[in-house]
Amino acid sequence: MRIGFIGLGIMGEAMCYNVLKKHDDAVFIYDVIPGQIDKVAGYGGIPCHSAPQVAQKSDLIITVVPRSENSMDVYTQILDVVDNTKICVDMSTIDPDVSLKICHMLEEKGCPFLDAPVVKSQEAAWLGDVGIYVGGPRDVYDKVKPLLQYMGRSIIHMGDNGKGLIMKICHNALVAQIQNGVNETLALAKANGIDLDKYTAAVSYGVGQNYYYDSKQIALMNHDFSTQFSVENMAKDLDICHRLTQSQGMEMAGLEVSRQVYQEALARDMGAMDYCSTLEIIMSHCCPENEQ
């Protein structure tokens, strides 16, 4: 099966690397940034000059792009060259309602479609260990699952089209709220003379231990905000969650607190930094004399 890969950014490059390393057929590649095409061509990808050229040459088309408008743009571009002989899998994190519009566009061409957003970091993507939440027809999922396993070991079919994205949004909203709790309690501990090492040990003794803090404690200790998952991307996902809850008449107070933190981080030009850098926002409010 010939694979097409569109979108070679922070996550897409790493995910495509694993596809290229493990797949025994052609992999066609495209990105709007020519330098990224050249880089991934160095791993063995076959460069294309446009998204439609990738789609025309491929049996399975994978997209990993930043935003809803980018996904819609790509699928609008390739619509004339897809049919029932191809499968499209969008691994971007976008608004579920936009994904459903794309799904319906492709259905009219007879082309099966899955939404399959990923969780975990760029580091996990390079290791081929992202988590993948899939929405769409079960038979299509079963057909492409072995190929998705190039990129991730933990893959779950969530249900109909859109359900993978809804689960991804639920996941990231949960992570942001856990993160905010970590940041606030770290600030409180510091304000009362408890250092980070003792905080870390004490949290591990109880049910407050969590994967977010376990994975980020060294970065937080060293104020190392090298980007694995950016503030900008988490802010985008929280905004998607906000729109989703608004459309359903729901209120999520914890979500809105986290959104305020991320909006402030964006206003401070922290968008390109790793999302753990939001500790700086909380520290500036709780311990302004200690802000770094």
C-alpha cells in the first residue's frame, strides 16, 4: 500500500520518520515548508510538489496539520483526486464539527475517512509511541490499524467519525487542569518554604501523583521549556473544547480557568514555548517576587 503523508511539522516529521522506517512500500511526502520536505526526503520520503500530487499517487493519505482551516484546505485541494480506492486519515487535532464536514465531503466521493488525533509529545512521536484515538467505520479502522502501529503502540477505536477528536479534546482538557493544579500547589508549597524535591517526594506518597508531573518535574526544576508540546497548541485545543461545550450548553469551570492561564501565556509571547512553561504564569500571580 502506497502511503501519502501531508504535514511534516513538529509531530508530523517524527511520525512520518517511523512510517518510512517500517513501511515496505513508497511513502510520498508534502509540506508547505520546502525545507521540511527536503529533511524528510533524507529519511527516504518521495517529495511531491503539492497535496493533490501526494493524494493522486497514494492509497492511504495521512494528514497532520495544525488547525481546522488547514485540514479543510488540504481536503478541499485533494477532493478531485480521491475516490473509493483510497483511504484518508486525518491525525490533526481540529474541531470535531469541521472534521465531520470533511468526512461528508469525502463520503460523496466514496472515500473512507478516519479522524485519528494523537496524544503524548514529540519525543514519543520519534520513538513511535504516541497514543492514537480513532473515530470512523470499524472495518476501515481494522484495515489501517497495522499502519497506524508504525506510529503508536496504544491505539483505541472510539466509535463513529468525530469520536477520536472528542476524546483527544477531553484528554487535553484533563491534562491542562491537572497541570494547573500542579502549578498552583507548587507555588503554594514554595511560598511556604517547601522546596521542589520535598514536594515531589511527598506527592509520590499519595494519590496526587500524576504522569504530567512525573514527566515534567526535571524540566520544571530547571526552567527548561524546550518545546515538546507548545503553549500555542494546547491553547488551541482548549479553545476547541470551549466551543464544543458551548455548542452543547455545558459549563466546565476548570476548563475556563486553564484557558485564562493559556490566554495570558499567549499574551506574553510564550506561544512557542513548551506548555509546562505555564508554571511561570501561576508563579507570577502567587509569588510575584520570585518570578523568573
